[in-house]
Amino acid sequence: MPSLYKKPITDLKGFGAKRAELFEKLGVHSVGELLNFYPRAYEDWTSVEKIENLQDGGTYCIKAVLGTPVSDARVRGGMILSKASVYDETGAIRLVWFNNRYISQMLVYGGKYFFFGKITIDNYGAQMVSPTFASVAKGAMIHPIYRTTAGLVSKHISMAVEQSLKLLPETVNDPIPGQFRQKYGLCDLKQALYDIHFPKSREALENARKRLVTEELLVLNLGMRSMKEHSRGVSGVQIITDCSAEFETLLPFKLTNAQKRAIADCIADVTQKRAPMNRLIQGDVGSGKTAVAASVCYTVAKNGFQAAFMAPTEILARQHFETFKKLLANTDIRLALLTGSIKDSEKKRVRAALSEGEIDLVIGTHALITDKTEFYNLGLAVTDEQHRFGVAQRAKLLGKGENPHLMVMSATPIPRTLGLIIFGDLDISVIDELPPSRKPVKTVQRGSADRKKIYQFIKSEIAAGRQAYIVCPLIEEGELDGVVSAEEYAAELMLRDFSDIPVAVVHGKTKPDEKERIMADFAANKYSLLVATTVIEVGVDVPNASVMVIENAERFGLSQLHQLRGRVGRGRFQSYCILISDMRNPLTTERLRVMCSTNDGFKIADEDLKMRGPGDFFGERQHGLPQMAIADFADTKSLELSQKIADDILFTYKDLRNDELRLLKAEIDRLFARGGQNTMN
Ligand code: ADP
Ligand code: MG
């Protein structure tokens, strides 16, 4: 198997450079990777239906004889229409295909085939449109359907896979040692690869799937553990003095009890335990996680160690920097900002000061984890909005010091089993209380026909001194109409509906410093209305904003909508979230209903997991884990099984260096090389 990861697709017969390029688009770079490119669905051809039983609208597999040669006709617009008629012992139907010149060459008059497709019945009788087919001699099967790309259809992919399977050696060395396969009822790898692509039965498919899912999660599990290995049994940076009470006097507000508890947890970790702190601070948007982190940073800095606070976006890092600057203005804490967009000379200065120990607290983006950044004595690493970071990035930040304490902050609750994999033995503090005087955001769903009224409402809020956001989804090139782009939208608003109101626009192509200026100006109330794509999603704090309008709300994941909504309702004003959508399908309706019915982020994450709509938590790699080829993070049973096997393997072999785990180790390296990182900004 390992050698197949080096074998290019072009080694397959009939697959040249052009097709190999298309495979690249699907993320398939070698024959080995092709074997790991599992079908996204299957057509079950094992249950064959008689022609007399076919119903309008149903999808069937029939076994029939080609009763006429295939005739091609050129119709309107140069389209080719291929027609034929087939029969079995109970009746006959017509078959049609569009624009497929090869049909007539592939089907032989009088030959017996399986045809699979959807039936429509009209006045002329039943017909199957664009059926797929295979000769009966091949035997009925469950046919794989692959994810495709323009120019590469599922059939091509399955042909390539068929050839690749033949390249597998007689006995494939299995990454999972035999004793564990037996113990946990897992079939061997070669069998699994055959059956996941071309299963002979439902049962064979299920067995193959179980084996491959379990392996993938096992590999992930072991990989995550070995990454954490380094912090086990070592002692952390020893903090002597608790300065959290002193820090509290710097705050312009009183901490909530939940915030106090979280701070106390952290202080206990860093002052009393021998091992480094490893703590997740989980609290809904607006629950005040920043103050908790700031307090712990303050204590660590006061004890003579450096603290680093990493945020996922430039905007957020800068905003945190401003907040900290104000808080720490009258203290001796030396504060700095390090992000990708600051001037090179400034970056150089900050980096030099960091490595000389002349900075106590640094706030930044992933610029903090590049090789160029060195610390003098990093004692605490904080990652904000943890789900936006890859595990590798978190590890990298930790590697900047000698066993520094770690705090990760997240608004997104994670199911326990998955949390175990991501964080292992992480301790958790939950901030289950919002600061007082917050009024819950009122959320409604509206259609685009209501837009005028909505604008009227925004204007009335602005007249009362408030500010508003309008968020449009990010649009990819060549996407369909009916979706609103931020720039066009804003241009139209400025010209027409809001000509007398200062409007700003932020979108994906806005330059970082420009974005920065606009956000700062918006925070300073120089603009009343901000039109944006989801760049404002994470953490930005403008307490005066009271209206959040989300266009094409159906295009956002629930957790994302919740994050966006969290941008308002941060001050003492009643705030509103208006979800605009014209989609009427049941899933969308249900998702938006959930948003309107609760402000509880935990409930929403739960629903998100259940419904799994577009851009959801698990779908969009919002967890920092490597992308899975077949496993599903919502599949608790498999997660638990893999956990158990991982325990068993480590118990048996002590660690991964044992030669019998050589292949498993290689798989771990491969999975993590695929990347567990989210793109930032
Ligand atoms: P999040 O948990 O989403 O990161 P933030 O830390 O950004 O939330 O806090 C949201 C807002 O609430 C900020 O404006 C912050 O100053 C304010 N805040 C935090 N804690 C309190 C508190 N105990 N009382 C009043 N306001 C608070
Ligand atoms: Mg925050």
C-alpha cells in the first residue's frame, strides 16, 4: 500500500495528464489516494424490479434486453437525443439519454443489461431518463457514486478505482495488527477496499465501512495522543503569586460569578499543580471570556513570565490589543501586538523584544507561531476562538516555551467524545452566565419582500443612536443569482435607501489595514451601518450595535448564525436579529425556527449537530481536526470504539515505536500531513 501513494494516476491505463489534473482537483494525487477516495453514495442494483411494477417517480434497477438498436437524433440546439427500447418478461419501456454520443457504441442490440434510473410515466407509457447500465454478465452489484468535478464523471472514477484495486499486492500489509482486527471484528484492509468501492452486498459494504471508519478514527486518536505526549509528566511553569484580585480592580465592571469561578480554576492550576495547566474556557458569545483570559495573563506576567494571546483574525487580535491596552494602561505590564499586517520594522522590533524578555504580554495572530517568533520565557499560551485553530497550530504555540500553561477559549460546545479526542485530558471551566443587564436578542425570520420594512426599522434604530450590521454570505465566483454580494448590496443601499446615513463595507477582498480602519471607525460610531461578509463573525465587540440583519440566512450554519447574532446585544440596549430567507424547504425552515426560538448556544450547537445543514460545525472543519475521508465526527459509537482500541493498542505496545505499529504510524503521519488547519482571515 505505501508504494501506491507514490504511484501517479497517469500510470493507470486511459488516464493521462489531463485527467490526472482533474483528480488533483478532487484531492487525489496518487493511486493510493484514489483507493482512499471513497464513494459518497451507492446505487443498489441488487434488488431488480419487474417492468410491470414500475411506478411513476420511483428509482429502480431493471434487468432487460435491448429490443431496438440505440438511435441518435440531433434535436433543437444541437443536442443529441439517444433512444432505445428494452423489455423483460413482463413488459417494455423506453430509455432516453441526452448528449451522450457513446451510448450507441456501448449497448448492443439484443444484449441483456441492468439499467438503473428514475421512471417517469406519461401518455406514451413509462420511460427511464439517462439510466446507468451494466452488462448482466458482470452480475448485479451495489454501484459506487463518487464525488465528481467538471470533466470527470463518476463512471471514470470507478474505472480508475477498478484498475487501482488490481495493483494491490497479493497480501496487503494491514496497519491494524491482526489480533486487534479479530478482537474488534474488523475485516482486513484489502477486503475493506474492495467492498467499499464495489460491494457485493449491503452487509459487505457495512463491514467495509466499519473497518475503514474505525481505522481512520483510530489513527486520529493515536495521532492526537502522541501530540500531547510531550506535556505528560513534565512540570509546568511555577506561578507563585495570585494577582487576580488586583486585576479585578482594573476592570470597568464587576466580574460575574461564572467568570470568577473560571479565573479561580485557572489560578489554582498555575499555582498549585505541578503539571502545566491544560484548560478549556467554554462560554457562550458575550459571556466575557476575554476578561477571564486577561486576568490569568496578568497574573502570569506579574510573576515574571511571558504570556501570549492568539486570536484567529487580524481584526480580533487588534481589538483585544486595544482592550488590553486600556485595562493595563496604569500598570507596568509591557504589552505588544504581533500580526501579519503590521509593518516589517515593527514586527522585527516586537520579535526582538519578545526574545529578550522585554515584552510581558503579546497579542497576535498566527504571526505568533511562525519560526521567526521566539520567546524569552513563555509561561502561558492562550488561544481565543479555539475552534478556528488547527491542533497543530495550538501545539506550535505551546512549543514556543518550556511546558507553558495552556488556556483555550471557545464559544462552541463540543460533544464529549469528540472533546476527548481533541483535548484529551483537558479540564473545562464553563461560563454559564451572561453579564447582568444584557437583554436577550430578539430574533425573527423574514422574506426578501419585507426588506423595505426592515430598512425602515434599521433607520429608526439608527435615529435612536444605535448602529446596525447587514451581513451577506461570501460568494464564490460563478455562483447563481439570488444571492447578494456585500459590495453590490452596499452600493445599492448607499445610493437608494440609506443615502443620508454613513455606510461602510467590509468583505473578503478588503485589505487588512482598510478592514481594520473601517472596523475601528464603526466601533467609534463613525458609521451607522456596516455591510459585511462573515469577516465580522468572530468576536468583534461594538456594544452600541443593536440590529443584525442576515441576508440569505439559509446559507449559514446554525453555529455561525449564532456567532453573528452574538455581535449585537452586547450593551444595555434591546437588540434584534433579522434572518432574511426566501427558502421554504423543511430543513431551512426548521433551522431558522431554532434560531428564533432560543439564544442558548449550547442548544443551537446540539441542533446543528443533529440537522447538519450547510456550513455546520462539523461540516466546515470548525474543529481544527484533519479532514476525514470517511469517518463522521457525529458518529459517537465509532468514536468510542476507536478510543477503546487506541487504549488497548497503547496498553499492549506501550507506545507507537513498536515495529508492529510501523504502518499505523505511517498512517498517522499521512493524516496529519493532510492538515488539521483552518485557513485564517
Ligand atoms: P466573549 O465571551 O464572547 O469573548 P467578551 O469577552 O468579548 O465576550 O465580552 C463581551 C462584552 O461584555 C465586552 O464588551 C466586555 O467588556 C463585556 N463584559 C465582560 N464581562 C463583563 C461583566 N462581568 N460585566 C459587564 N460587562 C462585561
Ligand atoms: Mg471572545
